Amino acid sequence: MRRFIKILVGIIFIAVLLKASSGLYEDWLWFKDLGYSQLFWTPLLSKIIFQAVNGTILFLFIAGTLFSIRHAIMTFVNERLRLRLRLVQDMNRPVLSLSQRRVTIWLLIISAVISFGVSFIAGFTGWLDVLSFIHATPFGQTDPIFGKDLAFYFFQLPFLRTLFNAFFAPLFLLTLFTTLFYIVTRVLKLHSLKFWRKGTVEITPGARRHLALLICILFALKGFGYYLDIFQLLYSIHGHVVGAGYTDLTATLPALKILIVISIIGFILAIFAQRIKDTRLLTFPVAGVIAVGILIYGIFPNLLQSFVVIPNELTKEQPYIQNEIAMTRFGYGLNHISEVNYPGNTPITLSSLKADQGTLNNIRLNDTRPLLQTFTQKQGIRLYYKFNDIDVDRYNVNGEYRQVMLGPREISTPDLDPKAQTFVNLRFKYTHGYGVAASFANAVGPEGLPSFAVSDIPPVTDFPELKIKEPRIYYGELTNDWVVADTSIKEFDYPQGDTNSDTSYTGKTGIPFTPINKFMLSLSHGTLRFYLANEVTSNSKMLIYRNIKERVQKLAPFLTYDSDPYMVIDNGRLKWIIDAYTTSDALPYSNKYSDQGFNYIRNSVKVVIDANDGTVDFYAIDPQDPILKTYMSIFPGVFKDFASFPASLKSHLRYPETLFTIQSNMLKTFHMTDPSVFYNKEDAWDIAKELYQGKPQNVAPYYTIMTIPGETKPEFVLMLPFTPASSESNSRYNMVSWMAARMDGSHYGQLLLFDLPKSIEIDGPMQIESRIDQDPDISKQLSLWDQKGSSVIRGNLLALPIGGNFLYVEPIYLQSDKGGSIPEMKRVVLAYGDQLVMTDNVGSALTQIFGDGAPQPTTPGQQTTPPPTTPSGTETPNSQSQSISSILDQMNQIRDLLDNLETQLKDLQSSSSPKQ
């Protein structure tokens, strides 16, 4: 029977061990399948080694201390047991007592649990600090106070902090526990609180030597901690300064140096206390550190800040404010922004308009917010297809540079009919999405809906550059569940009339179902279906971590990833591009961004994921970033050189909107480089505002194709306007500057800040919104549309720099309040100078403002209509062009009248219907 129990226990133990390791085994298979085994082994082995070393050292300290008081513990406990069990002894029953062997075992267990428990936590949080310390890369730039290379703060100081925290807290608690134990057991007796008198503390020689050793180690560690605190001053916050200020360097820094000296003295006296019986060698330094720490490290700096610095803050803090400005601008890359003057009020001529034909051809009328609803309604095809978002990119189409709005059509299994959500359907059948829908930025059909450049299933397009050869999306933003591909049953491909087209997975990646893999995967997922389902064959593959954001986070968790991946059509294949950042909170004097916790950020990595087979490639686009160089040293071969980045994808690299937003928000304050101006916030900015759904909100950075002032060719840029900072009692919405990020060719990553003249007022987006609301004709029309049964949606208000001035363009959408309705673009508002018009399209608006000679925007495949000619080949007189324009205006007026009549009829109908 005993043998049977032992075998059963052994089987259970092995089963538990296999179950616990099955997830790790699955991860190893996955990392290996993607070709990133070192991203699995390096962190795992580093954690194990760090935990083992740290745990062993702590174990030796803790076990040594506990063994030194083992005899006292046994004596104390046994004496207590004898007192409590005296009655039992009187009844002639044996008295319980602790044996030395039992105490030894328990002390070893306690030491192991404490030491390796602390090391387990430290290992999971500190392994990267250790490796970064070993592979640190110099910045080539020093801090402004101590002159240390910034690499010390990024790579060495965090490691030293991790080391200090891993040992000081456990040893301090151990010393405190030991002291209390000696007091309870009367080994240490305190006769008076006047510790400076001889004989106040009575202690046995063995206990004195033991405490002296512990205190000696603690003083050494505490002195080391005070040394690290000196450099932590560069992160302190006092008053208006982020980083070491006047108080820190005048009061706190000397205090720390004094505390280091006291710690060294305490360390030396604790050594002498091993031989000398006078306990004051221990009590004096401990009391001195506490008293001096409170006085000169706590009270005095606060008094100095309150009575000296605050009344003269600008004078005292000016050099440190300069440090804060310089380091914050460096941390967010603001020091690389090139400032350019932009007039903002130069009259726009027909020639300047024609020179900016590329800008006019790409005025974005298809706003991404209503466009997502349109894609869902018009191109969703089936309930289980879903568009997560709309990606903005650019393509050379028919030799023209065009802005394209693209939406991946992903599979959304939660939207399947509940009865169809079976194991076979969810895991074997519905495995992938299919194709994309795409529209040009300015392509709007007669009904106000986007004209699709790519549509339907299978994808149809008239443009060779947008043709898709492999439309299947196994990896995306909505693929949150694992599937088994290439089974004996075909996977659903796409609907085809009354039948469905099927396929089988042919991608490169996936975990094969070998016998051992099948067994471990069954344990990991807690299912026997891999054995019971006849569909799973030796050719089948398990696809896990299919959500692309989860996929890259699992591979390289030390990077920070953009929340908005975007899809690209690359030589007929669908590829995802994710921007990855190196971030840190370790830059001295740099302000932390909002609630994100970092004060340094670089977009150093681009990640490319094939939507069909899930392959992942990391490309180092900023190999000079010291943090990335350190990671490249830790994980050699993981990050590919940017020279190997596919040429076909380079033309689709975008400056990330997330980074641009962060930089824009920091620039609101840190464009001011003069300490006095910065301190008084005399020239603070704000992000320009616009109206959306009737409420003011910050203008989101927008991608557009335009000709940068001073350049000759249109480029794909990301831009954002700024206005002066406002208060509740003083709102100012005029534009003061605008920033653009370039991203084409060798100009990728260049930031340009265009400053507007301070002597004139130039309308900002919110002022244009107000003018739209105040225009009698436009506001009347919008109010008529925005009646019961329908609502007006005002798209992004775009401020487009053209010819030294601005054109403001805002698309107007109308949407029925009925469920499932589609927003339709009905009008375009265009503003220039003091002119404001609302027409059917941009071309009509340009004609109304600039006359008949105004260039007309075109879409790919559309040619600009040449002016009519007489039989002799000469142009017709202007009177004929004017008559055509007049006819168009009359048609627009008739259309407006019909719209108004329809609205009034609906109102009459609703008012005449009987009330419930």
C-alpha cells in the first residue's frame, strides 16, 4: 500500500511538473519557430542566474544570522514550553521540547523562503538592468552637474539601485528582528534611553559581536545608498524646477556627503565593537545617522526652499531651469526641430495654386471617423468581417502621388452566429480575414460616399499598384485567439454566392503537431481535442499569439509599441508596420510625459509583420540611439540593419502620430528656451482646437500630401497647428505656428516648425469653425439638416499651407439617425482670408473664391478637363466659361432648395402624425 501511495504521489508530481512547464515549452516552440530563440533564452537564463546569485548571497546572510541565535531560540522556546506544560509534567506526561535538528531545519527553510522569495521578485524586475549594465553604450553627452556620461543614469544607476534594494531591505529587517529577539529574550537589556551613558545598554559578548557584524554591513550598504542618492538629486522636483535645483545642490548634496561620512565612521566603529565591549560604539553612529538625517537632510532643505528660494525663485533657479529646458528638449528630440518663418498672409495666386496641384489632389474629404462606418456598411460583406480602423498612407498610382485610406477586413469570430461558435468553427474553420478596402483621400462619389480604389471579395481594383496577390489575414489586430491551420477540413476563405470558397494555410510559421508537441500543447491548453479531433493531422500547425500587438510585445517586451499599427500593400502581399520606441525615465532634468512615466523617447525600431504567415522582422532605423545599441549588444542578430529594409516598404514608412503628439504636447512649453520666458510662461502654446459633434476638441495630427514651403515636390507629411495658451477668462484661438514631420526618402524624421509673425493675427481652426457657425447661409443650411431624423457631422478641419497662406477645408457629412445608416459627404466648406464658401466639392469652392482659372483637384485616372475649343482650335471666350459656372451655381441652388423642401416635408409629416 505504501508503495502504491509513493507511486501515485510520484505520478501526480510528474503531472504537475509537466503541466507547469507546458506553457514554457509552448513559448519556446513559438520563439524558435519565429527564429528568435535568443529572445526566449537570454531573459530566462538571466533571471535564473540573477535569482540564484542574489538568493544565495541573501541565504548565506540570513541563515548565518539565524544560526548565530539558534541556541538562544532553543533556550527561549523550550523555557516557555516548560512553563506552559508544567501542569502536564505534574500529570507524569513527557514535556515537549525543540531539538537542535528540528530548529536547524526550520531555520534553513525560513532562510530559503525569504532569500529566494526576494530574489524571485528582484530577478523578474532587474534582469534587464543587469544586462544593460554589462552592455552599456555611452551617450557621448554628460549631465550638467556631475559631468557623468548619460549612460551612467540609463544603465549603471538603475542596476546599482536594484542591487542596493535587493540587499538593504532584507538585511535591515533581519537586523531589526534580531535586535527585537535579543530584547525579548533579555539577552539585550536597555536600562535607560540615555544611550550616551556607559552601561545604558547591557548585552552578552556573543550578541554584541553578532549585532556589530550586522550593523557594520548595514552602514556599508547605507553609505552606498547615500552615494546613489546624490545622483538621484537630478530627478528631484522642487518648486518650478524638475531636476536638481538650488536647494538640492546647496543643502541636500552637502547633507548627503555628511551622511556618507557618518556611515563610514559607523562602519569603522562597528568593526571595533567586535573587540571592545562598549556598546556606545554601536548606538552613537545609529543615533547620529537618524538625528543628522532628520535635521540636515529633512528639515534644513525645506527651510531653505521656503525662506530663501521661493522669494527669489527665478534668480536662484535660473541656471537649473536652463538645464531642465535643454535636457527635456533632448529627451523628446525637440532639439532637432528646424524653425522656419512662414508669412501666413501672403495672397494666394492662381500660379501658387497650380504649383500646389499635388496638395489640391489630396485634400482629405474622407474623414477617418465616418469613413470607418462606411467601410463597415459597404465593404463588411458578412457579419463576421470587421474593420478595426482606417490607416492613412500614400502610394504612387498611375504615376501620381496619392493619399490612400485603407482598412483591413479582419475576421471577427465573436460576431459569428452563437450557434455557429463551435470548437471546429472557431479553431479550425474561421481562421483568417480577407483583403482590404481602400479609397483615395479626395475620391467621393455622387451620393457622398467614398469611391473605392480597392473593394469587394476577392479584392478588385483598377490600379496595378494596389493589386493584392495574397489577401488572407491570419495575423491582425482582431485575431485574438489561437487556431489550428492546415487540418483535414478546409478553412473558410470567402463567401461566393450560395457557396463558400475554401483554402488551407500555406504560411511559413506555426507550431507543428509532432507527438511530443501535441502532448505538451494539450497540457498547456487543458484539452484532449487535439487527440480526439480527427481533423488534426501531422501537417497541421498551431498558430498562437496572432494579435500583432501581443505578438511583438511577447517577443521584445523591453520596447514600447505604438497602439496604431497600419497595413501596407507590398508587391501584392499585406504587411503590418508597427512603430516601436525605446523609452526611459532615467534622463536627468527631463520632464516626464503626462502619466506615461518616461522622459526620453526615440522611435528607433520599425517592426514588419506579414499578415499571412506571421513572420516578424525588427529593423533598427536609428542605430545611433544608445538604448537601442545596448539592446542590439544584448540580443545580437535580432535587429536588422536599416539598409536591409525592403525598398518597396521604405516608401510607406510613416512618422508615428503617437510620437508626433507627444512632441507637440511637450513643445507647447518647451519651445521657450529663455529661462525667464519659460519661468513666466509668457509664450505658452496650446494645440489648436476644432469642433466635433458640437464640442471643442484638440485637432488631431493629420497626414496629408503637400508641398513643403521652399520645396518643389509634394510630400507626405504629418502636421499640426498651434494657438496661444488660453485660460477660462481669456480664450485665444489665432494660429501662432504649425509643425510638420517629413517622411519621404532621405527627409524621413525631419521636423519643421513654421513660426507665424507675432505682429499679425492669423485665423486658427476654431476661429474658422466660429465663422462657419456665424455665416447666415451656411449655418441655416446646417441647422436645417441637423433636424430630427438626421445629424450633421463636421469632419476634420484641415489647415493647408499654400503659397505663404492657408486654405481651410472642412467636409460636411449628413447621417440619418436610423440604425445602420451611412454618413454621406454633402458639402465642403472652404475658407481663405475673409472668404468662406460651402459647395458640393473642392473644385467648385476654389472656382468661387479664385475664379474660373482655379485648378481643379483630380483623382487617379481622371484627367483635368481642358477648356472647350472652337473649331479653329482656339479657346472659347470667358463668357462661355462664366455661363457654365453660372449653370453649376444654379444647379447647386436648386439642390439646396430640394434639400430644404425635403426637410420641411419630413417635419410636417412628423408633426401631423398622431401622438402616442
